[in-house]
Amino acid sequence: MAASGKENVMDEKDDPGAAPYGNFINYYTFNPPENRINLIPTTLIQDLGYGKDSSETILMLDVGCNSGDLTVALYRHLQQRAQSEDPTKPPHTDLHLMGFDLDQSLILRAQQNNPFPQNISFIPLDITEDSSLQTQLQVYLGQHGCPRFHLTMCLAVTMWVHLNHGDSALLRLLSRLASLSHHLLLEAQPWKCYRSAARRLRKLGRTDFDHFKTLAIRGDVAEHAREHLEKHCGMELMQCFGSTTWDRRLLLFRRTEITD
Ligand SMILES: C[S@@+](CC[C@H](N)C(=O)[O-])C[C@H]1O[C@@H](n2cnc3c(N)ncnc32)[C@H](O)[C@@H]1O
């Protein structure tokens, strides 16, 4: 069940206790897709060296996609580039996105409002659950004949996994994202968001997040994430797309290991 609330700012009327995973029902009313989309070049796919041949299948994964608004907006954003190159050509039609979220009611909404069901799929899935995750993503990759996603997005999700499952789960999440992807676009919430989320929970008289007080990874969480991805996951930071209006950086990583 999804709940209303705000992730970044403190507001006593909001109820993060009912959205302990950041599964806000109205997320895009207070963080519209444009806040992030405007930082991402429409040429991103081409800049990464993909899509030169319009028949090439490009696969993208959106981890923790909420109700799918950002997923759909990004699909439109990237297709816009394909059309603007040569308006007589059809858009790059072989771009496929899969969005998943642990909240089934949000996924149902995403499915019902999906304007591009041929190219965008939404499924309920928990990134922390190994076996079902592996199976469903491998099936999807296999259907498209790709060993990995060309680009994975993990935006505003790390804090919720971290608070609910602890340090080791955050590192496992990053390792998993790296193993699934050639490129990774990561927006890690800064530590001040953790404090706000925990404070809001306390104000509501709820028990704290399971791991908040004992987390060893704190401070510059994005820097910790970069270090883990570079030291342990065979990835390197390529680029930073600046900061969102919420003062969060969008970090783009690529695999440094030679892969299939
Ligand atoms: C703050 S929202 C961000 C939504 C979207 N990624 C964006 O940036 O617009 C966080 C989302 O992550 C989802 N989420 C949290 N933990 C998750 C997990 N373990 N597996 C899958 N989704 C998760 C929540 O349900 C929620 O929809």
C-alpha cells in the first residue's frame, strides 16, 4: 500500500510511517519528473555509444519506479532526440524500459497509465530479494537477447534500502546494480534526508527505522557509493549531471571491465 508524504523536506502533516519504503502515492506532485529529466541530455543513449544502428535493442531498467511517471517521461525524453535527428525518420523504436517497484499498488497504477506498453513494462519486484529478482530480470534480458541492461537508473531509492535493511544491503544493492548493467545512473539521497525521514517517523510516535542508529555508512553517502562501485564492482564514475532542486547529484557510472 502506498502512502502520501514528502521525502526531502519536513512536514508534520505527512506520514512517512505509512510509506516506510519511500512508496509515496503522490511522489510526483512534490518531485515532478522534470526536476531530474532536465538534467539528463536527450542524447544520453547516443553519448554512451548505443543506438547508432536503429535496429539495435536498447534496454533500460528503472529500479524503484514508483508510479512510473519518471520512467515514461525519460522514455519520451530520449525518444525526442531520435526524432529530432531526422524528423522524417521514425523515432528509435527499439528502446525498451523495465520499471519495477516493491509496491504493488504503485505498479498497478503504472501499468494502467502506461502509454507505451510495447516498450515499457512495469512489474512488482523487491531489489533486496535475490531469487525472484534474478529470475524475472534474467527472463526479460533473455527475451531481448541481452546479457545486461545498457543503462540502469536507481534514483532516490538507496536511502530506503539502507534505512530498512542496513549497510550490507546498501552495498549489496550497489553490487547488484553493477552486475546487471553496462551503465548506471545513480541518485543517492544525502544524509540530511535520512535525518529528516527518521525525525518525521519519531514525530509520528513510530519506532525508528530498523537500522538508522547503527548505520556505519553515513555522511557523504554518494561518495561511499562511488567508492564501493569503483573498488568492488568494476565500475567508474563517468559524469555528474549536476544537482537536482533537492541538491542531489545524478552520477553516471560505466563498467570498466571488458564484458560481453
Ligand atoms: C522516493 S521513491 C523514488 C521513485 C523514482 N525512482 C524516482 O526517483 O522518481 C522510492 C521508490 O523506491 C521504492 N523502493 C524502496 N525500496 C525498494 C525495494 N527494496 N525494491 C524495489 N523498490 C523499492 C519505493 O516503493 C518507492 O516507490
